[in-house]
Amino acid sequence: MKKTIGLVTIFFLFSFSVFSQKATISGVIIDGNEKTPVYNSVVALLTPIDSILYQFTRSGKDGKFNLKNVKEGEYILMTSHNQYADYVDGITMDQNDKKLGTIPLMSKIELLREVIIKTGSIRIKGDTTSYRASDFKVDANANVEELLKKLPGIQVDKNGAIKAMGETVQKVLVDGEEFFGDDPGMAVKNLRADAVKEVQVFDKKSELAEFTGIDDGKTQKTINLKLKEDKKKGYFGKIDGANQPFTDADSRYNTNLMFSSFKGKRKLSAFLLNGNTGQDGLGWEDSEKFGARDNNISMNMDDDGNVSYEWVGDNNDGEPRINTQNGFIKNTNAGLQYTNKWNDKQNLNVSPKFNNQIYTNNSSRISQTQVGDTQLNENRSTVTNVDRSNFKLNAVYDVKLDSVNSIKFSARTNFYNTDSDEFTDGITTGNDGIVKNKQQRSFTTNSDKSALSAGFLFKHKFAKARRTFSVNSSWSMLNTTSDNFLKSSNESYVEGVLATKDDIDQNKIGDRTSQNFSASFSYSEPIAKQISLQFAYQIAYDKGKNNYFTYDYSEDTGKYDQLVSSLSNEFEQTLITHRPNLKLSYNAKKINYSIGSGFGFTSFDLLDKTMDKQYKRSYTNFFPSANFSYRYKSNSSLRVNYQGSTRQPTLDQLQPLRNNQDFFNQTVGNPDLKQSFTNNININQGSYDMLTETQIYQGLNFSTTSNAIIYSRVIDPETAKTVSKPINTNGNFSGNFYLGYGFKIKKLDMRADFSPSFGYNKSVLSINDKMGSAKNLNTGLSVYLNKSKQKQYDISLSNRFSFNRSSTSQNDEVKSFNTNNLNLDIGVYFAKNWKVSTDYNLNTRQKTVDFQDNLTNQLWNARLQRTFKNDEFTAYFMMRDILNQNIGIQRNVYENTISQEQNDRLKRYAMIGFTWNFKNGGGTKNK
């Protein structure tokens, strides 16, 4: 009643402003569920800049309303009724009357179940934040990646990685379906921004949690791209070609072809990317390609404050690590995506992809390692050549047998081949510059990998609500064969005098296979109106073998036929896990929580066939879990998740086999390793204020690991030779906090985002049988400003400052440095169809006691383009790295070692290109 009296009072105060005859807004207010007219609802127009009431009226008995004499401009339309939730929407008026049709209102009772708040650009529905794509202006024919960069709360970094509300996006869906498999980059790079109606951001729950309604805490940050209806009725695509003029045969070039066709439920997309400017569109991390992560890693922190993980022992196939931001790449990518749904019961999703990379790189690395009172300084240069290809096929077939039963089949294949060679030249000296060792080595690799997996999921819903039953099974196999050749010359010195020289000429042959089968059964039962109980049982069977043989070259036979027993081994492992689980969940209007626990009974059976030795052991683990979510406002929520999990040691870590690829940095396995256990807690909060267009989100993560697997290192300070071995340790933990605050400066019509972050990690280290710890601290602050006006200008300014500090118990010295990255991006339109754009990036890295080089560099790029025929055709000229300062330098801190690495980078070049963006009559024309 007070709200109505207030609106009436404001109406009389401002009624003098509506006398000018302009246009009329009309519509009908109805009940969203009953579809009946809503009588006596206040319908008001507000000015968007200051939210002041411009005009209001009430709906009649038939639900109809009319707002007369409305001037041209932007408004916020809002309804208010004591029995219904407010409806808010943006509206643009011109000189013509506007008929809004029916506006369905949600009752406040229904609102308690599902909250919907709508504003001009952002809509919040439950835990999903949606952005109306058309309200965020990008270039004509821009891809989705450019659109995401405009959305508040979403960041896309220089490598194409996407973060939403501070968390890494793991999936990008198109109309709820996977697009070219599960690679987030494929959809955002290959779909046009103007084909997208809405961008939805949410935490996708596991398939079982979505089915039972019982939250298991397993989520993936997901973006769903909802396409416009008119884009689903035809086709669209792009042909883009560019080449470096006035150069020889080794000029820069790019050719991109993309095509998408939609007809009802059927979607067909294809792409072909070919070039040598570093574009690839696919991630090449082994952990992503084969669906499993290698534990042969240790934490380190780079000069941007990012905590990452570094291989301290190579796999037996010896494949080189590649960062596609460095070196020179000739790349070919091709893919096909087919999705179809029949009768809303059968859904098929098939996606084959092919990739080939020819890669070359020259890198130099300087590292300083403190061992007691001795400092070891290593200078190393490496030349790398790689030719590798990858074919992937993902397929999913989902069938709804009837209203209560469904079956889902999935299959994945991945075939991967690598040919590579590396040449390394290195020298290590002591504090006084006296030589400790010298090395020259070449390592050639030919490896083939094949990964196969299949899954089956059956779901059944009983007549009683929330009573469900499901069966989920999966099988996977990974097979690797490798044929490698190692040639190296290794010199050890004592007090600067050559003491020993070891020449190696070996052929290394590997054959590794791992298989996994798991089956789980889940049953949920409602025991009260808001309480459910879930019981689950899982059995998993893992079996693997690794046969690795090293042969010395024989001058007598001219062949590699002398077996090196100390570097050869046949090893098998079998793991069987039984895991029952019980969980209780509570679901209410604002509060949802679940608490439960599982028990894991794991048996290890390891067989060293070479040494005829068997290792058997068994473990019983406790897996507690808890989830809590509280929606304290309609557009604000708090979520807490706790999870306990185990990690098994890998086959490489368990096998007692020495890897001598790097003579002065060798690794050896440990069959006595135990599995590790991690406790992890996540706290996330997010809210959005509709009237002020303010968004705030924050997150806290803390994890601690018992029996964590680290690499113990024995370092000889005289020869600088290191032997690493995986061991179990306790006392490892990490904590990270991030905050995001985004708002609109209305007077300047500018968007601003403010994002501080903080991370602290403590890891146990073991050097020369002496236990200690390494501590890493990184803090950062990001600021982003954006102002744009369609077809006139687009200006973005961002700055990222980070401070990094590390220390170890091995010595008293603290390593600390800061970095700063300033980026300015400007686009200006002129003469209707012309646009000039430029971006400037200033990277500043603080000098340190260890590294005195000036690492400040400036990257400046520019582009001039002209569009034709309603933006269908574009001709452009672009120039990259105008100042010729692109340097690939990265600084890392790892335990008692600080290192700096420099890689080849593609420097200054220019290209002339032409783009044809085509679409049929099913699509709307650009205005």
C-alpha cells in the first residue's frame, strides 16, 4: 500500500512533463500460470539514468493498460502488484506506438520457488546469470570470444582461457549441447556473435545430481550460448584469407573457413583453420586430450602470479612439452559437428576433429639453485622440432524410452602421433663461476597414442517424486608405444677439472597400456517433504602395464642390441576399489544442503616382472562431503562445498625405473608410494543489483593434502647431478581468494570492473634427505574500464598488477618481484564503413638480484578495415608488433630454484586480408 501511495504522489509531481503528444505504449497484464487478466496492477515508466518515475497507469479489469504521450528515448518498464512479483524490462520508444502484447506476471508464492529478475542487459534466474547479447556491442561479424570480453564478470585472457565470476570455464554449450566435443575454445572462436541471443553462465551439476535433485558438490563452470531463432533456420559462415605481402615463400598467412547450418533440431557446423601465425583453436595439453592428469608434476609460480605445475620427470615416451604461445607453428585444424533430435526423444551428437602442428622453437634457460651454501647456476639452450597430429571423435546418443526411463550412450576416440627431435647444450657453474658439468644431447621421438572410452547411463524415475534409480558404467583404455633415440655427451668436473665423461647412445622402446572399468548404482528415496536420502555404490577396476627397454649401440654389429638392464623394466599394476556412499539432502525455498560420506576400500597389486617382486597393500578411506547453498536475496546467493578425495600414484611414479634422458637430472620410480588424500573447501558468493547494474562475486578455496606425492631430490653440489624420486609427505596446503566488483558509471556511460586476488601455497620439499618447506605468496589487482558507442567507438583500458614472494627453509633468502601489465584497446569508426583499431600492451617486470635484465617490453598492433555490402565483405590491413619487441620471457620459482626462460616469438609482420561473412535469408541483416 505504501508503494502505491508513493507512486501516486510522484505521479502528480511529475505529471506536467507528459503534455507533449508523442506515442502510446499498450499491453495486457496476465497471470503467468492461470493466463487470466491481472486487475489494478501499477504499470510505470522510469528513466534509466536516475530511475525517476516518468509516467504510470493501472491495468483495467481486462488486464489492459495504456501509457500515452510518451516521448522518444530509453525507459525502464516496471509493474507492481501486491500479489505478484515486479516485472522489469528495458524499452526503447520512437515516434510510433508500441504494442507490448501480453506480459505474464509470476505470483509471489511461485516466486519463492523460482526467482526471475529481468533488466535491460542481465537476467538472473535462480543460479543462472544471463546476458542479452544484443546489448553488448561488438564489431560486425565478430566471434563469440569478442562478445564474452564485453560481459561483466567474464574475462578472456591472452591465451583464450575463459573465466566467469573468477572461476575457469570448463564447458561451453550451444543451445544446451556440446559443440565440437568438450573444448571450450571451439564454440567461442568459431560461432558468430550476432547469431547469439543470450549468454548463460551457471555451475553445471553432475548428470546424477541433475537427475536426482540431490547436490553432490560436483560442478563445472559452464557457459551456454542460446542462438537466435532466425539463426536456426538457415546457414551462416565465414571465409577469411590473409597473407604477408612483399615477402618470400616463408611469409605469414592465415586461411579460415567456417560454416553452420540449422534446420529445426538439426545443427551442422564445420571449420577449417590453416596458418602459421600461431592460431590453433585447440588445447594440446596431454591431460585434456586423454582425460587424465599426470602426477609427475610439482607446483611453481610464474612472474604473473599464476600457480601452475611443472613436470619434474618426463614420461617414458619422452614427448616434448609445447606452449603454443612460443616458437613458430604451422597449424591445420578441421572439425565437423552434427547434432540432431528426433521427436524430443532421441538426441545424437557427433564431432570428429583433426589437428596437425609443425612446431619449431629455440629457447634459453637460466636457473639458480641453492643447495646449502652452494649456488648452482645453469645455462641451457634447446632447439625443438615437432611434427604431430591428432584425430578425435566424440559421439553421444541419448534416448528417452518413455516418460520415466532413458538411456545414454557415449564414445570417444583419440589417435595421436608425434615425431620430434630436441638438441640441448648446457653448462652448470658454482658460485665462483667454476664449471660443475657440461652436457650436449639430442633426443628424437616417435610415439603413437590411442585413447578409447565408452559410457552407458540408465535412468529411471518412479511414480513417487524424487524416488529414482540409475546405473552408470564406463570403460577406457590408453595405449602408448614409443621408439626413442638418445645421444648425449656428459662431462663432470671437480674444482673446474674434467673428472669423468659419459657418452650415451641408446635406443629406448616403450609399450604402455592402461585400462579402467567402473560401474555405479544409485538410488534416491524421499523420506520427508523436503528431505531425501541417496545410496550409491561404485566398483572400479584399473589395470596397467609398462614395458620399457633400453638398448646400447654396438659398434661391432652396428645395431642397438645390447640391453641395459638397469634402464629396462616390465611392470604391471592392478587396482580395485569398492566405494559405498550414503547422503542426506534438504531442499527448501532458500536453503539447500546435503551431507554424507562414502567409504573406499582399495587394494593395490603391483608386480615388478623384471625383478620378480610383488607389492600388495590395501587401504580404507573415509570420503566425507557436504554442500550448502543459501539464496538470501532473489539475486544473491552463498554456496559452500566440502569434498574429500584420493589420488592414486601413476604408473610412472610406481615403476622402479630410472629415466636418464637428462643425465644430470634423472628420475626414478618408487613402488612403495601410497595414495594421497585431499580435503578441499570452496566458498562462493555472488549478487547483482538490478537498478545500479552492480555485480559482486567472491570466492575462497582452501585445500590440504595428506600423503601428498612430491619429488625428493638428491643434489650433488660438486657435480650438480640431481636424482629425483617420488615420496609421500604431509603438511601441504594452499589457499586462494578472489573478488570481483563490476559496476556502471552512468554519468559517463562506462563499465568498470575491479578484481583483487590473493593466493598462498605451502609445499613440503626434500633436498638431500633433509625435509623442509617452500612457501609461495602471490597477490594481484586487476582494473578494467570500457566505454563504447555502436558504430562510433570502443575503448577499453585494463591493468593487472601482481606481487610474488617465495621462500624456502633451505636458506634465509626471500625471492620477491612484481609485474605489471597495462593494456589499451581502441576502435574508432569513420566514414560509415571504415574502422581503425589499435591495441597497446606494456609489460613491466621488476629486476631482481638474480636477474638484472630489463624485461620491460611494449607490444603495439594496429588494423585498418573497410566493410562493404551491409558488412558482408571486409578488406583489411593489419600490422602486428609494430615496435618489434615481442619477447617470450617467463620467470618461475620452484622450491629452491628460480629460473628465467626465453623462447622464440613471432615478431613484427604485416598482412593484407579479405573476409566474406555470408548468411542466407533466414538471418537478419545487420543494421
